[in-house]
Amino acid sequence: SQTIHQWPATLVQPVGSPLSLECTVEGTSNPNLYWYRQAAGRGLQLLFYSVGIGQISSEVPQNLSASRPQDRQFILSSKKLLLSDSGFYLCAWSVSRTSDQPQHFGDGTRLSIL
Amino acid sequence: AQSVSQHNHHVILSEAASLELGCNYSYGGTVNLFWYVQYPGQHLQLLLKYFSGDPLVKGIKGFEAEFIKSKFSFNLRKPSVQWSDTAEYFCAVNSGNTPLVFGKGTRLSVIA
């Protein structure tokens, strides 16, 4: 069966420090991969999605970037974190090239910027 | 661009009360519709989905949702809620092979 791993679960970082959040999927190949940020009362905001290695679509201009170095690995990064980057970050995957499949979510990373 | 509106931010119900959470989307073409649930301390999980066919969709834990195309709505219902239904509920839509667009969520609190 497929599983999705996200780490770390929680992270506290100072303003201006770099960031790297990792997400990996097991049990499937060539998945679509997604990064969302969840904020209370604001739902889930899509940040990036990827339909293949090296293919990244950005939905919202921001201080973050994403990379997909391997088929089942999706990384969220920043060179210099801002206070506004605090939030709950969720990785998700879905079967590629079919729109009628749901997205499956990881457990999330709670990021606090001090 | 697609958008999803969930009009209720926080709903408080007593156990055994009936539930209806509103969801409206804006997109004129063929859409796929989803409801996700996030229980306290847990990850998001799929509650039910609609792609085609019968507009009344049955999901897990006694939930159902009805797709009304003319109203661009996909409201979630449950005839009798339980304390364990306390959670946040998200409506989502996509079309083609696009990522899901989520509503802002509705927090449901069920009290004894």
C-alpha cells in the first residue's frame, strides 16, 4: 500500500535561517506531488505541485521554493525564512494523469519562526 | 480560476442533531468534488467524492453529499451527528488534471 512521509513533524527556526522540509511517497510511481500551507480559518493554500521529476508549478509568489530531485521525493525550501512563513505545511500525492483520484495527505510539519 | 466557498466557519451541534455543511464552487465545466475531514491531531482524510453518475454520494461514517449542478453546490449531510464527528471539514474541487482547490474549512463541534 502507498504511504507518505513528511519530516520533521515540528520545526522552530529563527528569522533569516534556511529551510528544508522533505516529503517522500512509497508504494507508487510517478505520483503527482503537492505542497500546501494550512492556516486556521484560511483552509489549505496550494503552494507548489509537480507532475514529474524536475517539473514544478508554483501557485503563489512567495519566499519558498520546491524541488523534486527524485520521482517520489518533494522538498520545500527557503534560503531565508520570514516571520510570515510560520504555518502548518502539508505534503500530498495523487495518482498522476487522472483527475478523479483523491489526494492523500501526510501528517504535516508545524513550522514556527522566531 | 476555480474557487470554493464554505459559508459556515464554525458549527456547534448537539449529539443526534442533523448536519448540513454548505459548499459552493465556481467553475462552469466538468468538476470533481471532494469532502475531506481532519480530526483533532490527525491528518486530512477523504470522506467522500463525486465524479459522475448519481449526484447523491455516500461516504464513510454515515456522511453523504449531494451535487446540485444548477446551484454549483456540494453540501455535506449527516442525519445524526456523534461527538466523534467533531473535526474540521474541507470541501475541494478540481477539473481536468488540476490540483485540488480547497475551501477555508468548517469547524464542527459536537456537544453532548
